[in-house]
Amino acid sequence: MQQHTDRHLQGEGVRGRGAAPGHRPPPTSEAATADPPVPRPPVLPADPAAPRPPVMPGGPVAVTRAAPSRPAARPATPPGPGSEVWVREVLARYWGVAGPVVRPLLVDGAAPLSHTAGLWRTLEPGAGRVLKVRLTPEALRPPAFYEVKERIGDHCRSQGVPVGAAIPALDGRAGVHHDGTVSELAPWYDGAPADPADPAQSAAVVHCGLRLRRALDTVPGPLRAALATVPLPLLVEEEDWRAALVDAARLLARAERRGDRWSRLVADALRPAVAAGPLLHDQLGTPGRPPRPPAVIHSDLHPHHFILSPRAGDPAAGTAYAVRAVLDFDNLQVGDPLLDLAWLAEAAGRVTGSVARQRSLTAFLKDAVRLGLLRPGEETLLMPLLMAHSLPVITDIAEDILERGVIGPQWPGYFALLSPERRLGIHRRLALAGRSL
């Protein structure tokens, strides 16, 4: 389960998808050319039952009259899913957590990068817990998924991989359906999301991620088959990267004709995506490479899904940081295991400093080949696969901004997370590292 905190995860799970059609952030009253709206404090409506002086043609006139009778009170509107009252009710009803103090999780004082979920932390003695509420109907997965996900998590934990565990509800369920949503409760993990710019933290992510990849490769066949029957939600209108690439070229031309801030943001994201087109067609669009057998994959292993804490003086452990939990298995599926390796390669390639970055990528590549997770030569597939995976979401966000007039404050964060420009640079370095093996 994904955990967002003021120290934890800053980006929600992205499986190459964007905001769900029909459930996008509400458009602002300004055109798409405007800057992001500045939040304003709510204006409380006047009490319709409060007595007011009558207004006459000459203005307000003080008169003496009997106070009007108060109209019958309207029934209170039930709290909606994801509200504080609703969260407290769900915790009490399904987990027996009575009267908890709950607070929305924040990242550096702001809402986390998410458009499909609400996250709340319980403030209680001890470490506390985190409730994740899926608020987008299109993002929900069938009830069977949450049980299969927990069983796969159990398998990974039995292999020594610190996969985050769900706290079962009173009736034993891992995910609770209520009011058209799904809620999951998880422990609070001390630590912070990994910073891939730090070589030691990047190394910890890669080391743990490769162990996770090996554990997922050994998921028992019946459990893998059960996961394969669970459908994935469709959260963008066009999921094929080839069609998304055509759309990207069209949207780039439109963005470059406009000069506003949001159009410049779109153009900066789409320009390298379009430039990557020949590479994607060369590496992914040409038959030739032997297909990988389908495997259970996490599919969203970016560094913020690894919660780290400093390791207390244990040089034999191999890394200076311990991974406390790997989070957000919401997009668990049966697919190409190279996708997970691509995310780990990107983590290795985000280290600060040119020399350190090349050293980090070379170490990742050597370890992945040594463990039998990657064949020599497959390193040139990783970044094209990751770019093809995320290109539909980049294009969908661009359409939100340029064509639908939907301005979401989270869009710059998604563009940064999925940057094709960064991935093109990592691809060149991976190819260089591959020649050194």
C-alpha cells in the first residue's frame, strides 16, 4: 500500500496513465492559459434563517416588527468519502479504531502528488497508521485483487524483502469497499522516501529492488495465474504508445504556438518525448528480441516508493541505508519484468554528478546481469520501455491543459516524475555501461 507523508512518498503510483476520463481535477474558471489558481480560504455562506432588515427603495430602513419564525432545519448532508468524519467512521466500523485523531497526509506542507487517492494518518500512541482511500471509481480494482496482492506481499516478505503489509480489517479483509470506494490501512513506517540524487540512497533502492524482482519471479504459478485474471483499470483514453506519440507531435505544435506558462510547460515535456520517437520505434517497434515470459511485476518502482532510514554502522550490510518498506503495489500485474528493471535503472541514473552517475549505472547493470535478471544487450531496451510506458500519461496531461482546460497543480510534478529528457540521458549512459561489460 502506498504511504504519503510529510517525509514520505511524494508521487503516486503511475502505470503509464494519467487522470481518469470523467474524473479529472475540476477546471478553473480561468482559461488554460492562466497560471495555477491560488487557493483561497472558503467563504462561509450567510445563515439563511438569520433575520435581516427589509430593503426599501431608499435603502435599509429600521422597522419594528416581530422576529420571523425560523424555518425548519434542513437535514445535515452526510459526510462524503474521504472527509475527516467519513474517515473516522470507516476506521471505527471496519478496524475498530474508536475516536482516532486523523490528519491528511502532507508532503512538505502540501497535498501529495495524487489524483486518485486520499491519505490520512492516525495520530495515536506509537507509530500510528495510514489509511488510503481510493476516491476515483475508474481506479478501483475488483475485491479479489486486494487479497491476491496481500498474498503476493506475504511471499515477498518470506523472501526477506520488506514489502509494506496491510492491517486486516476486523473481518480479515485487506481492502474494504464502502460508499463506492476502497480503503486500506497500513502501518506507519519510520523513515523517508529515497532521494535518488544521493548515491548511497540510490544504491539502497537498487539493491532492494533487485531482491524484490527476484522474489516476484518466484511467485507460485497458481498465485500468478490468479493475478492475471484481475483486470487493470483504464485511466487514459489512449494507452498505445504509438498513438500517443502521434498525439504528442500534434500537441507540441499547438503548445509552441502559444506563449503562456502552461503551454511552455507542456512544450518542455513533449519536445524530448517526440525526439525519442525514432528510438522507441527502433527498440520496441521492430520484431526481433525474444519475448520475456510474463511475470508478476510491481510496475511502479520509482524511488519514492522505498522508505529508507540510515543504517547504524553496519558496513557489512553493503549500503548505508536500510529499506524499511517498499510501498504502492496498487498496479501489481502480470507483465514484462523489464519494466521493473527500467524503474531501477532510472533510480541508478539519477545520482548527482556525472562520474558518480555512470558508476551507479554500471553497478546496477553488473548486478542485474549477475543475478540473471537482465541479459547482456537488454540494457538498451530499458529506457525506451519506460518512456513508452509513461508517454500516454504525458500526452493525456497535455490534452488536459491545452484542449480540455483542466489546470491541475499536480501536473508539473507528473511531468518531472516522467521526464523523457532525463530518460534519454540515462539511455545513452546505459548503452555506454553495456559496452564496458
